Amino acid sequence: ELKVEQNPLFLSMQEGKNYTIYCNYSTTSDRLYWYRQDPGKSLESLFVLLSNGAVKQEGRLMASLDTKARLSTLHITAAVHDLSATYFCAVDDLFQGAQKLVFGQGTRLTINP
Amino acid sequence: GAVVSQHPSWVICKSGTSVKIECRSLDFQATTMFWYRQFPKQSLMLMATSNEGSKATYEQGVEKDKFLINHASLTLSTLTVTSAHPEDSSFYICSAREGSSPLHFGNGTRLTVT
């Protein structure tokens, strides 16, 4: 059974600082997603990482994927308050053949002025 | 970009009644739809996977007779919560994909059972 674990689960940081959220998964997969969720809202797609070594950047967020280590990171550069949200990574469960997404627990990010 | 429309956005119902939630893909053929449930401050938990024209596959612990899923066309799936109870109160999110393309999520439905 595929397990996806995020670290940390809660993160409070100051504006202007850098930080990284980690996402580990337990079985082979070449497709990893990062989503943002604001309170009371659905998921907003941030990144789709499709291959080993993939790196994608959008504004102050950068995501990378290491399929050999089964690890993805979401790096936040010079954080601003607007980035406060819950961030989820998710992995396609290819082993089951049904291609269903398995989510991590989520990282609740709070950025303080 | 691909859009998934979910309706209603929120619903309040009395205990014992049934509620239907609709999920539509507006500009692509949703060969597979997924239904998730999210309790406050928790992650999304997959309830079931449905492929157009076939019976839904439910995750372990999800009662198929309570959560009825119909995926009758390539653009519409419905989730009916039957005989709802307060513990069914949650945020329900549908998602859809065409083939193996990335998922697109609906805006979610907040169900409150009184």
C-alpha cells in the first residue's frame, strides 16, 4: 500500500524567510503533484513532476522530484503572507493499476508579517 | 484549462435524508472520476473511483450502500449520501481525469447534517 508522508505538518515562519517542505512516498512512482488548499476551498494545482530530477518553479515556490530517493521537496523563497495555506503532495498509485492519487497529510503553513 | 464543476457548494440536510452531489467535467471527457472526503484539518481520503459506465470501486471502510456513486456519462458523476447522519458532515471533493492525464478538482461540497 502506497504511503505518502509530509514533513513538517505545521510550519510557522516569518516573511522573507526560506523553508522547505518534504514529501516522502513508499513505493515506485514517477508522478508527483503539489497542491495548495486555502481554508474552505478545494485544491489548487501547483506542480506536476513527471520524472526523476524534475524541477519546476512558479514565483516563490520551487518543487523537485528525486524518484530514486522517493522524495519531493517544495521550497519557499522569501515567503510572503499570501503563501499561507495548506500544501499537499500526492502520488499516483500506479502499483494498484487504477492510477488513484494518494495524498500526504498536508503541511499547514502560516507566514507571519 | 480543464474545468470540473461541482454542485452544490454547500448543503444542509436533516438526519435521515439523502443528499445528491453532482460533478461535471465541462471541457473534457472524464473517463475516471474520484470522490474524496475531507474532515476538518485533515487530508483528503479517497472514497471511491468510478469509470464511466461501470460500477464504482470503493475504498476499504467506505459503505457502498450509503455512498451511492453513479457515473452514467463521460461528463457526469453523482454521489448520493443516503440516510445521512451528523457524522457524515464533511467536505466532499470530486476530481476527474481523461485517461492518465492529471486530475482536475471540483470546488467541493460542504455537507452539514443536522
